[in-house]
Amino acid sequence: MKIIGSIIVIAVVAAAAPRAADQPGVQQAVEQFLQHLGEGEFDKVAEDLATKAIVVVARERDGKWTNTFQTGDEWVAALRKNTNFMKFREPITNVKTTVDSDALAYLRADFEVVRDGKARSHGVDQFTLVHEGGRWKITTVAYTSIPNQ
């Protein structure tokens, strides 16, 4: 009877822990974050971010590149203050995901920002995630932003 109890405990623990093959779970966490962002659900965006997350943007305007760096808290606060926010979608393609040691993940993907059915900008998203509190949380959001012509 003791052996059966141990097997059940091991099975429950194994089911709750992330697996190196959890690439779909990582992609789902990122896509959920992008959906929350595009819908303007900033409380959910904040919940998707890990404590002390950072956001890095390399943006092209008029043929010149500029970089911005913010903490996740600063970034979410700026989103909340934006009185001109417009909902958008940000579908990702060419997704490449790596999961290391069942605890750290990296996702890189191409994206387009789509508003009112029209692609407005594009670039590359890069996310670093950690498995924390039973879910994937984003520690780093880094992306290029290039306006469509």
C-alpha cells in the first residue's frame, strides 16, 4: 500500500512540474500575454510579468534606431497612462522556443501589429520566461519595432 501512495505522489508532482518539452506551454503563455496587451487588459499584463521584469525596445523611425529600457512596472504604468490606446492584435510567426532545465525558457518570433485589419508595424519579439508559481512568467520582453511603409 505504501508503494501505491508513493507512485501517486510522484505522478502528481510530475504532472505539476514543467517539462523540457513544454514548448507549447511557453508559446501559449506568450500568446496570452500578447492578447492581454492587445485588448488593453493591463492588470493581466502585469500578472503575466515576473517580478522585476524588464522591457527593451529597439525602434526604427526615419531610418534611425533608438533603444528604450524600462522595468515591467514602469512599462505597465506607461500603458495605463496612454489615453490614446487602441486595441490591436499581434500574431507571431516563425516561432523558435527553447526550454532549459524545466525552469527557464526563451521564445523568439516574428510579429506584426494589426489594427483595424491593417498591419501597422512589424519586427521580432524575444521573450525570456521562468516557471514560477506553477506557470510561465515573462522576465524579459525585447523587441524590434519597424513601421510598415
